[in-house]
Amino acid sequence: MMKDNKLRRLLNEKHPSVATRIWTTQPFFTECLGASGNFDYMEFVAEYTPFDQRDLETLAMAAELHNMGSMIKIDFQNRGYVAQKAVAAGFQAVLFTDCRNADEVRESITMVKPETAQDGGSFGYPIRRFIGYQPRIPQLDHAARLRDVVIAFMVEKHMAMENIEAICAVPGVDMLQFGGSDYSLSRGWNAKDHPDEVKEAQKKMIEVALKHGVQPRCEIQSVNDAQYYIGLGVRHFCLGDQFVQMQTFWSQEGGAMRKVADSLKE
């Protein structure tokens, strides 16, 4: 197992970070990603795709082979269970979704903090691979590892934006990411009909986060999109999405090839 939480180290050293989103549970693709040498960590979008606990372990192992960190994006309703199982499997960061206020954020943080008087969390001492297969690893070493787990939150509800100052003020919030699709839904909008309002909400989230010392994280589909966010003070990026990239290629290049093939019909 990696002794070092890579994303935590980058945050502590005030360095930028680059990630990308993985949908598949096949570790082969995580290894391919790591072998490129271009990404600090991968984000497994567990909110969108089926998986089991064995998948969590193999994904974490594949990332570790290439000294690459790992983040998991999880659903709201069963977030405590999945977050603890993912951290136990070796994931180094958790991206919580759908929190609407500071109380829900605070509750989520306790789920991945150690259950000590100092931390006030609810994560105990389950014997899993994160302790290096040593059942007698000191409890306080385990607690130290849990403190290093990076805790990030999606800001993707209208109510969350109304409570953004309070959310950013909660101790333990490391990163925030704006979610324009869910935000639009919560406003009763189609995102394509309100691009300026969505962009302005994201900008406000970034400004408030930085004011509170919380690092904003932005998802982009092209490196050309980065400069706008860099101008706002963003230093952490998630570049691309496995499904989006495949869908784009199949639609655009596949569509062009379909026309070529159809033109050959007699």
C-alpha cells in the first residue's frame, strides 16, 4: 500500500493536482491511466456505475502500483457505508454528493474521521487492507491515516449555494466542486437555457471557497478550459471523463465513418 496520501501531500504543499474520472471497475484501465504518468489521482465515479467491495480494492491496488492516488464519488443516501468501505479498501479521498447545508456536510465528515476524543468521528478500527494486513497496527497510526483522507464535496443544489458560507466554514472541508447539472435541476432549469446563471453560481462558489481556505476543484473536458479557472484562483482540475470521451469519439468519429461507409453503397 502507498504510505503517502498523494492528494493530501499536494494540498499541504500548496501544489496543483490533476485527476480524471473512471467509470469502469476493470483495474486494467486504472493501470493504463497511471502508466501515462500524467495524473496525480483517479476519481472513480461510484455514484454512476455498479460496483462491489472487491472492485474497490482492485481499483485502489491498481492506482497504488503507479504511485497514483484515488478518490471515490459516492451517493448521498448510503454515503457513510460506502465511504468507510472505500477508505478501508485503500481510497485516499472521498467526494460526497448532494449535501444541502452545513449540518449534512458536518455529519459526512464525521463518517470518515476516527472515533477518538480528539476527532469526534465515527470510523472505528475494522481490519482491512488499509492497515497493511497487520492486525496489530497501532490504533493511533490508523487514526492518523484517517485524518489524511481528503474530504471533498459537490456543491450542486440551490440550497447548498444559499448555505455556501456556512458549508465552507465547517472544519474538515478540504475541497469543493460545483455541479452545474444538479444545480440547474434544483432550480427547475435546463442547464442549456441558463448558462450565464450557472457560470455565475460556480464563480461565486470558487470565490467563497478560496476566502475560507478551501480548495475549489473544477471538472473540465479540455485543457483549453483550464485558463479561465486558473484566472479565478483554481489549482485543482479533473480533466475528462471516461464515458464522455468514449461517447464523443463514437458519436463524432463513428458518425463520420458511418457516412464514409454509407457512401460506398451501390
